[in-house]
Amino acid sequence: MLLFVWLSRKPGNKFIYYPNRILKGLDAIEGGYASRNPFAWIHEALSSTEQDVIAISGVDTAVYFVFLSTILLPVAATDNSAKPSNSTMSNGTFNDVDKLSMENIGNKNRLWAFLIATYWVTFVTYYLLWKAYKHVSDLRTNALVSPEVKPEQFAVLVRDIPDLPEGQTRKEQIDSYFKSIYPETFYRSMVVTNNRQANKIYEELEGYKKKLIRAEAIYADSETTDKPEGTRPTDKTGFLGLCGEKVDSIEYYNEKTKELLPKLEAEQKATLREKQQGAALVFFTSRVTAASAAQSLHAQIVDAWTVMDAPEPRLLIWTDLNIKFFNRQIRQNVVYVIVALTIFFYMIPIGFISAFTTLANLRKQLPFLKVIVDQAAIKTVLEAYLPQIALIVFLAVLPKFLMFLSKTEGIPSQSHIERAASGKYFYFSVLNVFIGVTVGGTLFSTFKLIKKDPNSVIRILAYSLPGNATFFLTYVALK
């Protein structure tokens, strides 16, 4: 906390600690750094309205908070601390939890209570989701009709632009095409250009300019009344300035700057002439036209002039914009196959770790743990939580992998990539966590019975599945 207070009071760190205030055009520190309480951000976070969230982070963040509140508030309001129990059953779960599960019901008539409760929870869930959806729809509508101007509301993203006709540049091709369709509301186009090499030269040039300014400042500081001519700074041109020829810093950086300027201009011209890609952002003078254009077909075939809503500038994935339609389709299908194979094979390590972390196997593989695991309290915790923790750890590495796969599909914006990765993660949760653990765990524990009587697999599954309820109670609690 002391380190945070010290760093946040440094004027040079205001862009790190107060970026949202700067983006909103506000003073980073109102009233000076001395008046800034280190806990002031908590009050700002709690007092922020939905409009503040939309203004700073966009509609997506506000929508995320809507769904969080739908889940977190009921959980917090109904929170009750579980009473600990030192006794365990043979399967390693708490007696108190087992008594609350459907597994404990012997009277068939009482099963109706669980059935009715399931339908009631489902109905309430659907109702809350419907309310949240309506609220999200209102948020989006208000954002679209807001008087605050946002560039993405007047723009569309155009991909799969056909090959250049003779005698036209890429910009002329795009401008003429959209002017013919929207003659009154078309404003301008911005062609996606591969300016990586030009940026590299520009960054090198800026680096030399900064070094030149620093060298001139050092030289100016060295000019004193006793020594008016000053001392000209010197640098070595080798690795990290530690070796190589010793040169006058001001002259050397001046020469480098003059050398790179024409090189940058030539590269920029070549980039505009040769490296413009088959994608662009098209701007209109009307929001209505932009919204209409994003929902309209602009060519007879699907793989040409693909138009969609423009994402926020900070969310664009520039490297994916030039990927052609059929290439995207191939990538998408390959990613689906990889996800399906990953879902299938992911149960192998999960099952292996879950089996290894049972106390019987731990005592067998690691005999020195017998003294610890044989204690009743520790045994209860280990048997109840180890398999769930193993499952959570394996699922924790999935999001980055799924984000990488989604980006490989050629999706143009970061928010769409996150949505695609979330959809893939949902399949993992359903197939691996729900179906895999319940059905797989039941089959593993009743394998000998099924082997003796294969026709009884349905009856055995129906009898054994309720026993997995405590696993998911613990899993949800740990999540």
C-alpha cells in the first residue's frame, strides 16, 4: 500500500494510475496529490453509474456488470456459512451435505419436491436473464442515440475487397464504389495498410531524435561562466554504447536523423502504393446510413465486399482484417476440429489427476504422507476438495488457449474474440465438467457391475448419478 501511494503521487506515473480520468478530459488529481486518498478509488468505483462505465469502458463492460449483478447479488444475499463436520462417509464427502442432496431421498413421492424446485429455479433463472437482456437492450439503444459522438457509430468495416481494376488505387476503388451507393452520406474511407516497415523506421527515427535532444540538453548544462564553450557529449556506436567508435553525440544523431528522414518518406510512399490491403474502414455523415450499410449486402456473391459494424478503434485486430472470406471459413472449421479433439482428449489428464489425487493413491504413491492424510480433519478436506481443485487448475489454462484459437479464425475485433472463446469454454464446461465428470465418474466407479451385466447400464447410471451432487456443490463453492 505504501509503495502504491508513493508511486501514484509521482507526476510521471499519472498515465498509469489515472488513465480513465485523463481519457475523460479530467485533471488526473483534483486538488493536488496531497489530497488524494489511497482508498479514493474504492469510493469512485462504488459511486460510478452505468453512464460513467459506458463513457469510460464502453457498453460491453456495462453489459458484463449487468450479468455479474444478476449472479452475485442473489448469492451474496442468500449466503450462509456451512457448519463444519469432522465425520465423513466412505466416499469422502460431508455427511451434512449428503443429507441435503437428492441421494438421501428414499421416498419416491418426495422426489416431486426436487422436480418442482428444479423447474422453479429454471423459471427464475430465465426470468432474471430476460430482465437482464431487456436492460442490455436499453443500454445499447441509449448508447446509439446518445448525443455523444463516437467514431465507430459512423463507420463500417469492409473486408474481402475485390482485386484492383487497372488505373485505380485501392482508395479510389473503395471511394467510387461507396459513392455510387451512398452519394449523399458517404464521407471518406481509410484503407488498411501494412505499414510495419514504415513504423519501424519511424520508431528508429524518433529514438535518434530523443537521443539528440538529450545530448543537446547535456551540452547546454555543461556551459558555465567558467567554461562557456562547454563539453560536447560523446557516445560509442557499438553494442549498448559499451564498445565501438567514440563519436560526438550531437553530430552523430544529427547525421542519423538526416539519413532516416528521406528513407522514411520513400517507405511511406511505397507503402501507400504497394502495401494497401483488401480491407478498409468507410465513414458516413449519418449514423442511420452506417447502421443500414452494416446490415446490407453489397455484392451478388458472399466473398466480396463484406460489410459489418465497425468495432471500437481500440478493439480492432489489424492483422486479421486482410484475411479473405474462404480462408476464414477454412480457419474456422480447422479451429472447430481442434476444439472438438481438445474436448475429447482433455478428459484424459483430468481423469488421471483426479484418480491420482484420491487419498488411497496418495498413500500408495507417497507413503510419507500417511501421517498427515490419516488425520480425520485433514482427510475430510483432502477427500472433499482435491479432485475439484485438480479440475479447476486444468480448466484455468483453457481461456488463453481458446483466445488464441479464436484469434486464429480471423475475427476482426477483440470483443468478438472474447465472445467466441466464451462459447468454446461453455462447451468445455458442459461436455467435460458436467457430462464428463458425472457420467465418466459413475462409469469408473461402477465398471465392474456394468461388466457383469451390460444391459443394466441405464439403471446403474440412474442410481449412481445423484451421488455426484456433492462434487458439484464443492466445485461451485471453490469457483
